[in-house]
Amino acid sequence: QRAAARLQPSAPVRFHISSRTDSGVHALANAAHLDVQRAPGRAAFSGEQLVRGLNRHLGPEPIRILSAQRVPSTFHARFCALSRTYIYRLLLGCAHGSQIPVFERDLCWAPPGGPLDIAAMREAARLLLGTHDFSTFRSLHAEEQSPVRTLLQLQLQPGPGLLSHHGLHSGLEFWEVTVKSKSFLYRQVRRMVGALVAVGQGRLSPQQVQQLLELKDPRALPPHAMAPASGLFLKSVEY
């Protein structure tokens, strides 16, 4: 927003982003729209001009504009989205935090307690797919009008590290939880991933996850069952 203001439009810039995330959550790609009204006689900004100008003014900020294009006046970055895809990165095999590769710190979660039961986690994930009242998996402080969401994808698969496997400690491996829905409740993804990890650790069974879902009560989820923000990435927004 600060960078947009420094382009000196003749009217205030209204900036709308597709998805808001918790502090500490990352975005591989997000989407936003803005309305820019230029002075009479001034040519409209091209997409290339906006990308170049915004990135120059962003300077050292840890964000970059990847592309820009003109859209119809009816387009809204948040409300026109068909789906949003998140990835949660897990690092397995760490006996203690010092084993996390230095370039992966704050970019993954290394759950304690040894290996995870991936098969049980996948079974629990299947129980969460589809349309449900996800009240149990939203924050106590959520303000959404409806807790009903449709989970289109909840998949667990091996994933790469930033430096692939070169230099990775023996026994360490990355896994990614891919989650896709049109929209999510506040902290829903982190709470679902936390519950899946609890299943992998044997602290919850897949059937207990089903029971938690049916309770429709955010207070029912065990306090330990929320994944930290550091491993969560907004991968893409689909239109």
C-alpha cells in the first residue's frame, strides 16, 4: 500500500487483497486488485509499469509483484476467487531443533516425538474432505458468519527442501500438506494440520478427528493441536 501511494495517483488508491494471513505465515503467490485513477490527459499505467514501479518502491521489503494486468471493473480479488490453495511444510526426523537446516528455519514445522504415522494421517485427512461445519477447526475468536466450508483437497505427500536433499541430515525428510477450498475459517488450516500431526503422533485417532468435527465446538480441539504459523504458505489463488 505504501508503495502504491508513492506512485502519486490523482485519487486515493483502494487496495484489496485476496487472502489475509496470520503473522508468520508466508505466501508464494497472492493476488490483489487496485483502482488507479490518473489525472486527465495522463495515460493509464500498463501492467509492466505497475510491476516495475511498485517493485522499485518496495525496495528491501520481503515482497515482490510478479505480474499485473487490467481486469474488468466487476473483478474483486477476494470475492471472485474460485479457490485458494495452501501448503503446510513438515520436517520429519528431527530429534531437536538444532537439526533444522539453517535455510529452513521459520519455513517449516519439525514436530517433536519421532516419526509420524503417515497412513493414519491420510485416513484422518479423508474424513475432513467435503462440505462440513468446521466450527471445531476455527479459532475461538473467529467472526465468520457461517462455519460451513467445502474442503476440495487435503493431501499429504513428500516434498522438497529448499536445497533439495543436498546437505540434509540423514533421516530428515520433508512432507507437504496441500489444502484447497474456496475459502477457509480463521486458523482452520493450522488447526487441521495440528490435528493431523496429533494423529501421526498417536495422540489422536482418525476416529477421534471425526468425532471432533461432529462436535462443532472450537473448544473441543486439544490445546496442542494447532500447527505454528511458520510452516504455512499460501500457494495460489485460482480465478
